[in-house]
Amino acid sequence: MPHNGGATFFQLKKINANVKVLIASGYAKDGQIRKMIERGCSGFIQKPFGINELSQKIMKVLNE
């Protein structure tokens, strides 16, 4: 990603407050990830993950 994931998320929220975003990170839920979740991020998935776990998370986010 050419930009910071947090900055990208906050720009997306400015464009569309209802945007659904699933964060994928190799880091634990650190301060920035926690802040994004508190400000309306749809979900978080910890790397590494398999295709089945990813598809389940995506379906959960889309169905909420």
C-alpha cells in the first residue's frame, strides 16, 4: 500500500461514512488499528490467514 493504512481508512470514511473496511495486518491490535475499529472499521483479520478465514471475515463484514 503506498500510503499508511490508517490514513487511507480515514480518507475513505470522509468520502463515504458507511464504507466497509476489513483491516488485514501482521501486527496485533495496536493503537492505530484499535483507533480505526473505534471509528467504524468493519473488522480485523490477523496475518497470516487462510482463504477460508478470509472469506468468512468478508462475508461477516458484508452481512452486517
